[in-house]
Amino acid sequence: MLRPGSWSRPAGGSPVRVNTGVPGSRPRFVVERAALFKRVIDVAIVGDTLPVDVLGRDWMQAALTAPAAAERIAASAAVSRQIMERTGALFAVAQQAAAVEPLIAEAWQQGREQSRYANAVFWTRMADDGLLDPGVDLGWLIDTSSILAAAETYLLITRMLGWNLDAYQEWLATTGIRCAARAGGGTESDAAPPPG
């Protein structure tokens, strides 16, 4: 338990004077739980405290550079799985906290926007690299995959269907291949994953 005027060290930060609410204490700063929780989620998403975003991570590069569409889609599904493995439980708390905590609500919305941006980069690069049908509806593909890969979708799948991470990853890969084929007017066999 913290005493008046005691110090606390938030994760990765400097000591912060804590306001305990006791008369006579004179705090300099107050540790904000919502800000600390947001930082925990940010670190969990990327897996460490290095100042490198998801798109700059080594584990994301296969999804952006693999030579075949199916390989990129499978790699993207693996990225989503690894993020949800680290953050799924935190996202469940954040989803509930967003209803009453403005900072968490703002961060939750920023997360949606960043996820959509990552999907836009992924599919646009696939199109630019000639791995999608030239007639693909890129906007539809980005919107659809952004919903499929959203934290809310993962939470719904685990609650409604009881899926584990393996089932989630396989579903994302299969659905991504089907969406890419349909968005371009092809069939899913046009973008079938490599055997094995």
C-alpha cells in the first residue's frame, strides 16, 4: 500500500509522486490508470518497448514481401494471431472500459484506425506487386479485411464460437484468400494456399 508522499515507478517510466487522498499530502503528479493501461496494450501489440510500429516489425515483413499472394495472406493471419495471443485478454478489458473511460475509448478508436491503415498498406502493396487481379475492388477488400481482423471480431469469435488461436488464424487465412479472389472476380482456387 502506498503512503502519502510515496513514490511509484510505472512500467518503463520515472518515479511518479502518487496522490493517496490523505490530508496533508502534497502530490506532484498522479499516475493515471487509463494511461498506464493504454501503454500496456501498446507494448503487448508489438511485443516489446522498441519504438517500431507493427508495419516496421520483422515479423510483419513476410506479410508485405512474400512472393505469392497466398503466402502473404497466411503471414498476415499469423501476425494477427500473434497480436491477439498477446492482447486478446487486454482487448476484452479495453472494450468494456471504453464505455466509461474517455482515454481508453479514444485509444480503442485509434486502434481501429491503425488496424485499417495496416490492412490498406497490406492490400495496396499486394495490388502494386501484381499479386491481385487488376480489376480488384481494393476499397471493398480493405474495408472487409479490416472488419475481419478487428479486435472486436476476434473477441466475438472467441466468445460466440469458442475458437482457439489456431482456428482463428486458419479462418483469417482462408477468408483472406476467398475475399481476395472474390474482390477480383476470380474463384478461391485462383489464390489457393500452397500445400503443406
